[in-house]
Amino acid sequence: GASNRPGPPPRTPVPGVKHIVAVGSGKGGVGKSTCAVNIALSLASTGLKVGILDADLYGPSLPKLLGIEDKPAIRDDGIFRPFEVHGLKAMSIGPMLEGNQAVVWRGPMATSALRQLLRETDWGGIDILVVDLPPGTGDIQISLVQQVELAGAIIISTPQDLALIDAKKAIDMFARVKIPVLGIVENMSYFIAPDTGNRYDIFGHGGARNAAVDLGIDFLGEIPLVMAIREGSDAGQPAVIASPEGPEAKAFKAIADQI
Ligand code: ADP
């Protein structure tokens, strides 16, 4: 009967990692990876030892964001050595794929690849591992929450209704598996035209803050839509590295301070 069915295996610590924080979103394209990288770099700028894992196996974007091109080195015992970029230890499946090769795995394969990237990487004693999740609430998210004890999750959303509806679903998923949601970030929150100084709320404004209030979770901050954020991301120079004293870096650091 159902009572005899074995439960999922117990969550076990990841070797060399103290705390794990996941960064998720309901939809793709809302800037989840951009925020994950800049939050990780902000945490590292406070002196913490920080790693970042690209769990978006179907659309890895960490290599581009961090300017990683080579395949990871592998120790004699088969353990990956993480990339060391801008003071972060980083791991992604991206550089192991050829050219435009797509990952065409069913859930169980993705789950085992995630386990390998997570547990067979020499994280070497980091305080925080930031995990950049795929968008939505699929197999990879579920497998991560079953495998490891997460300290919490951060949800990235644009102010737009459609993105927020999906963000609420992601929040619900973490609540169901009893993972604390550390808060919501509103990305692409507004745009200030550099030539005129006029402000435009391209995707609306304030939706994520309102959703946080509705759901009783923290609102961590707003990141504006800024050309330099996109340019830096494309060039492997995230905002926090490209201009550490700039307003964008300060906004990311203010978010990281609350984690
Ligand atoms: P996701 O991980 O949610 O799919 P990405 O982080 O890959 O989203 O971001 C999608 C695109 O939007 C990228 O080109 C990125 O550089 C850009 N982007 C993200 N956040 C901002 C921002 N605040 N201002 C300008 N461009 C941004």
C-alpha cells in the first residue's frame, strides 16, 4: 500500500558547500541568470566564498555571462574543477556541449546530470552556492529540492502580470516543499532614457512588490532596464564587475545584503 512506498532519499549535504540558495523565475527571459550572477558577485564582494551552478541544463547561459569558453578541467578521480571567474567558482554544462548542440534529455537524464554537476564538482569549501535554476517548476527544480537542503530561494520577475502569475507558481512550488522564499526581485522595473532622463515603465512597475505583499514574502529590490546590464552580460563582464560603484552594482549589492 501507499504507506509502504519508500519516500524520496534524504537530502544530503553537497561536499565543500555550506549553504545553497536557488534563484528561480516563473518565465524565461526575465533576467534570472543576469540577476543570479550579479547577486553571486555581490555576495563575493563582501568577502564570502561563493560559487555559482548553472542548473539551466536546457539553456545554460552562465558561460556567456561569465565569459567561459573552455571545457572544465577534470581531476584524475573524475571530479570537475570549477571555473574560477571574477572570484567565483562556476560550473555549467554549457562548455561541454558542441556548438549549437541541444540537450535533448528526458527528466531522469537531466536529474542525473544535475546531480553530477552539483556533487562531482570540487567546490573546495565555499560559503554559498548560488544555483541558477531553469525557468518554471519542472523536473530540475523538483530534483534539486529533493536532493539538497536549500537555505532558500530568490524569485526574479518583471513587473508584468504574465511573468508574475508564473512567478507565483514558482513561489508556491517552494512553499510546498518547505523551502523558504527569501524574497522577490523586480527586474526590468523601469527605464530611464539616458538622453532625456525621462522614465518609462516598459513592463509596468511595482507588480512584484505588490505580489510580495500579497504573498507575505519580502521584496528585495528593483533593478532597472539598463543597456549597460545587457552589454556587460553579453561581454562576460556583469554589472557588478564592469562598474562596481555604478548604480546597477549598488542595486544588486543591496539585494545581496538582505540574503
Ligand atoms: P533569464 O535567465 O530569465 O532567461 P537572462 O538573464 O538571460 O534571463 O536575461 C535575458 C536578456 O535580458 C539578456 O540579454 C540580458 O542581458 C538582458 N537583461 C536582463 N536583465 C536586464 C536589465 N535589468 N537591463 C537590461 N537588460 C537585461
